[in-house]
Amino acid sequence: MIRATGRIATDRSPAIVVGLDCITGLQSTRIFSARGIPVVGVVGDPHHFCARTRLPVAIVRAPLRGEPLIDALVGLGERLDQPGVLVPCTDAAVLAISAGRDRLAESFRFVLPDHADVERLMDKVGFAEHAITAGLAIPPTAVLRSRADAEGAAASLAFPAVLKPGLKGPAWLAATKAKAIRIDTPDELLARFDEMRDWADVLIAQSWVPGPEQSLYSVNTYYDRSSTQRVSFVARKLRQWPLDTGTSCLGEEVRSPEAEAIARDLFGSVRYRGLGYVEAKADERTGRLMIIEPNIGRPTGRSAIAEMGGVELLMSAYHDALGEALPAALEQRFRGVKWIYWRHDLQAALVRARRGELSAGDWLRSVSGPKIEAVFARRDPVPFVADVVNTSGAMIGAARRRLAAAVLGRMRSGPAVTAQAAVDAGRDAAHRTP
């Protein structure tokens, strides 16, 4: 990791990883670095464990959303001696880069759909309305802009359901880390709507698709500058964390022509270009796949499984952005590759074990085989160590707070009990006085 303070000279166009301080950014950085591509990492939090990489990455600190990000990138572009390939790794970065594309075009190369399509597919409200119009397979969905909308959804949707924001803005992220909240009854929907309406301008209520986490499929894909699909890689979840509405912590590549068809329907409904991702779930009642959500214009935490599986997903995006020929490895070959985030998978496995749903042997078998690891890497171990240290510190801190609260509670209740006992004893003594 090198703090970039002056001009950035490279022998070829660098990959500008916007959001190195997240797992997606760390994985993208490792993929480019392993292939000899120079990397500039743009970080909002240089102390994040993912930003602790020891790879030869030039680090630039900047806000990761809105106009401040564009201003920072324009300044970065003036310091590059070759055009950089932008690789945004968060939704906020994609939105900002898409909106500021005219200011960035001189110094950077990137492939994105038209801005209207970026907004339409990224905003869950816009996507829900587009999906209904285009006849895409989504669960029963209601857009909640008012209490009356929530009351209508409570009366019409099947439960359980989930509530999620149109976009995860600062208010949502300040209130919760969850990407969606499970709702079990109509009354709970109304109560949670009242609680959450200040977290986002618009909320989405969507009926739950029944089925285990293993019925969640994902497709990573790349559409070139002419809107031709060039790469498709299918995987499914084996475990997720948190359990009900979390992100994948263990997944494996699979064959699923239906998942590939779902992705083609979705991205073919607009003039799509660039990296894309769709998650779909098989309804256990019908077997039919339903779109849960797309991700637009960026790699995902599971993109690295494609690279481990022999499909050059990110390198396709890099070369196409520069107008170069794509790599030869574009076809999924089904090598049985898995993707794992060890810390989250251990958390999920422990909860499953406590419920009697997973044995130690089952867990060992589930994590065996060739795999790409979300954080751990032998040639770059510091982010993994930092993640473990941070988590251990947080757990110790939480335990200390619980212990302190318990001690304080006892201290507060102890004297009160003693005083009341004294009053009772005095009253009893008075009653006994002749």
C-alpha cells in the first residue's frame, strides 16, 4: 500500500478501484494485481481492514459518493499519465460515476448503461416498476410512499414479507446494516413502516419467496460496449449471514440455464452495458425462479468465484473499457469452485449447529474443495488478520459493556432493596412495640 501524493506513473492503464475499503474492492484489487495491472485504490476509510492490503497499490483517500467523489476523481485523473479504468465497487460510487460521466470521460475509461437505466435498475422502486412493466419474474411487490400505501400492502401481500429501501442512503445506513427487514404479519408491516419511514424516502414491501438459502442463485455477467453479453457465471448460496436476509458467506458454482435466462431477460430489457449481477430465488412451492435484486455496473463480493472458476470477468471489463480484445477465458467450465468468507460462515454455521441444523462433519464437507476466500490470502494476509483483530475487539468490547450494565444494574437495585427492607423491618418493629 503506497500513499499516492504526486503524479502516478504506470506502464499501462491502471485499474481505479473505487471503494478498496470493502471486500469487493479488496478482491478486485487482488485480481488485477495478480494479472499485472497497476491499481489505484480510492478509499473513504483508510483504516478499514480491506484497505490494509500489502499489495503495491497507490491509495487515494476521498468521499465515495456524490459530487465530492467526482471532484476527487477529476483531481486524480490529472495526476495519471495514462487513462485509468474505473471499477466502482459500491452502489453509491456507481451512481456518482454514472451521473458525472461527462466530467470523467477525458481521464478515465468505463462501461456503463445510460444513466437513466442505471437509476432505473439500481433504485429498487424504479426496478420494481420497470420489472412489472417488462413482465420480469419478481415476487408480489408494493411501493410504499405513504401510510395509505403501507395499509394497502398489509391488506394485499402474502406474509412473511420483507421491507427494504429504494436506495440505501445515509439515513438507512445510519439506522441499520441490514439490506432488508423481514416482516411476519400485516400489523408488523404497519408498525415497522412507521418506524422506518424516516430511514428512506420510499420503501419496498415484497412477499417472501419460500425456500432455503441454497435456493438462492446468482449470475455475474458482462455486456460489452455494443450491449452484447460476453460472460456469464452462475453460482448459488450454501450459507448466508445474517441467516434470513444476509449476504452469501459460502457459495458454489452451479449449472442453471433458468438463472442465465432470468439474467438475459433482465439485462435485455434495457440497452445494458458493463458488469451486471442478478440474484434469484427458486420458490419451493413452484420451483420457479424469482428475481430478488440486481446489482448494476460493478463487481460483487462473489465476482471472484468467476475468476477462480476460470472466467475472466473483471479482466473482460478492463480490456473492453480500453477498446482491447477480451481475454480467451469467457466460458464457465464448472470446476466445483466455492467462495467463502470464513468469519461470517463460522457465525452462520454456529447458529445452524445450535439449532441442530448442521453438524461439524456437514460443515467440514461443505467448505471442502477448491475455493476463493473473501478476505484471507496467503500473499496478502494482513486484511484477514485485521478483520479478526477488529472482530475480537468488538466482541470483547460488547462483553465488557454487557458486564458493566449488569454490575450497574445490581448496584442500583441493591441499595433500593436494602432500604425497602429497612422500612419493612421498622414497621414490623413498631407493630411489635407494647
